[in-house]
Amino acid sequence: MVRGMNNILEKIKILYSKLQEPFVGREDEARAIVLALLSREHVVLIGEPGTAKSALARRLAELINARFFKYLLTKYTEPSELFGPLDLKSLKEGIYTRITKGKLPEAEIVFLDEVFNANSAILNALLSIMQERVWYDGYTEIRVPLWSLVGATNRVPEEPELEAIYDRFLIRQYARPLPENKWSDLLEAGWRIESGSVPPIKPVASISDVAEAHKLIFKVDMSSIKSKLLRLYAILEERGIHLTDRRKAKTLKAIAANALLEGRMYAEERDLIVLKYTAPRELGDFDKVNIILSEELRMPERFLKELSDIQANIREASRLVESMRSYDPRLVDLYRSLKIAKSRVLTIQREADDDRVQALAQETLKDIDELLEKISYKLGM
Ligand SMILES: Nc1ncnc2c1ncn2[C@@H]1O[C@H](COP(=O)(O)OP(=O)(O)O)[C@@H](O)[C@H]1O
Ligand SMILES: [Mg+2]
């Protein structure tokens, strides 16, 4: 263990949980933002208006003690609005500089709403700022303290001139409107947020905490996931989802960041889930990637779901058995189905290395065995 590690990671975890706290169903968005911070990369939230993108960015600004700059871009936004006005006094002396106080060149965290509205002058500046953390203004080259840029947009850019900047958002999250079963919670949460009764928040981490945590990601043991990652890249490519070389390389950082966020100094197969943020390009890709990942990764959530489905079936079958007479021929079919379910549960037990899955599998096996016994009895076996 690296000294001080627990303390730093604790702060990052608190940041993650506080960030999503007032919102309904925005865990993935909060995780996207935190993974970007840990990886020292940029994140874009894509989604129709009103999906809490700006609210999340505002909350991030409150939770992290950093120099923050935010701006809503339109086609008419001038470079001076982001980078500061020209310094006329210096200009008279023949020196071209801008007054950057409080503007993007001095910010550690930047939120650009409708980021793909940027015109070409702004785009060019942003590209080098995002990539090299260097701002070329006129004849000068200035290092900027930018840590992560958070972008929001309601569309995936189609224009070729936006391709380069879109690629620089390693983390992409599609913030969808909430499904119907969350609408009731949304009313509650929205009411609290709108009425201002969400308690004011104090920063829970500083940018130097984030920087400390970022250093740790390079100490995460990645050895066990590399071959699986390569296989996933091949599968994605085969299914028409292409990651640029930049994204293929940088995804490793996001994987390590996810392991850290889960409190591990080693990556596991389940950390490859971050591909859901780094692989999609088109909106349709987000679902495709999720499906591929759920097929390819041994995810505890999937096993938990499967086991609880099996349990529900057993309860149903158990009621049925109660109501059946001895020697009912359907008992034989049930007996067989239960044997099949049992071997599936045993497979899950072998494959999963998650405590919750193990516990639930154990419980399910017990239920199955009890029911098998009941059926045997009725069958007079
Ligand atoms: N998932 C959510 N949970 C709670 N409130 C939400 C949620 N989504 C939207 N809202 C409410 O809607 C408001 C508008 O969200 P906003 O951040 O402006 O959306 P966007 O920037 O995506 O257009 C939020 O301030 C909040 O009151
Ligand atoms: Mg907004």
C-alpha cells in the first residue's frame, strides 16, 4: 500500500458519491466525470436538454476546490470571451497579450456547455489546450493549468472539423432521459433541487488530491486484463465500433482509474466496463457497446440478476409443488428443470469471484436442494 493512499482515495470516493447525491439515476454520469478527473482526461456529456448535464458540472465545481471556468458556447462566441480580452495597454507597447484573469487559460476545471458550437479559432486553441495543455495565442506559447475539461452537448458532431476535438474527449457519456420507473423519484429530487433545499456543499477534495490520486493509477497492476482488453478491441472492431489509436491507448488509464475508484490497486475484468465510456462514437454505439460488454464480461451485476431470477422461479415452482398431488407427472419435469438450474448456479459459483454472488448462489443452491427433496418425497423416490 502506498502511504496516504487510503485518505486520498476516500476523498475521491466521497466526491463521486456527493456528485450524484441530489440526482436520480446519474451514477454513470458521475462516474464518467470522476474517471476523467482520475485519468487527467476530458469528458463530454451528450444528451437532450434537461438531463442534468449542467447541474452536474455546477455541482462538480462546488465539490472540488479548483479554479473553475464555465461558458456556454454559441457560433458567435469570440475567443476573447474564453481567453480574455486583449490587453490594450501592452498592445500600445507592441506586445500582444490577453488579460486572462478568471478565464479559461487560468482554470483547472473547465465546463463548456454546447462545446461543439465552437468556431474554428476557438477549436484550434482548444485542441492544443486539451492535448498538450499549451495555449498558443498569437506569438506566445503558454502552459495552462487545465486538468479536465467537461463538455456538454445535445448531439454527436458530424462535421469533420469537429472530429479531432471529439476524439480528445476520452470519456463520453450519453445522458438519457430517465425511464418511466424513475419519474416519481425525479419529482421528489427535482423539487428538492429547485427549492434550494439541497444543503449547500463544501468542497470535499482539492485539485491536488486529484493529482495525487492520478499518480496512483500508474501503480495499478494491469497485468491480468490486457489480453482480455485486446480481445474486446477486436470484437468491437468486428462489430463496427472503431476506437482511434489514441483511445485504445488511453483507455488503460480509465481502466486503472476505475480500479482505484473501487479501492483496488489491481485491475480486474469488471473494470473493462469503462469501455462503455471510451468505445462509443455514435449515439447508437452506446447500446451496442453495453450489449457486447454484458456478453463478454463476467459482471457480478449480471450474475446477481440471473440468480434472483432463478430464485423467483424456484418460489413459483415451490408454490406449484405444494398444490400438486403425489405422483403428478409434472413433478418429473420440474425435477429435471431444477437439476438444470442447479448446474447453472454451480457454474456461476465457479465463474464469479464476487462475495455477493457467492452468497446468493449458496442461498439459491439451498433453495433448490430443499425443493428437490420435496419433489422426491412426493414422487415417492
Ligand atoms: N436526473 C435528475 N435528477 C434530479 N433532477 C433533475 C434530473 N434531471 C434533470 N433534473 C432537474 O432539471 C434541471 C435541469 O437540468 P440541467 O442541468 O439544466 O440540464 P441540461 O444541462 O442537461 O440541459 C436540474 O437543475 C434539475 O432540477
Ligand atoms: Mg445545460
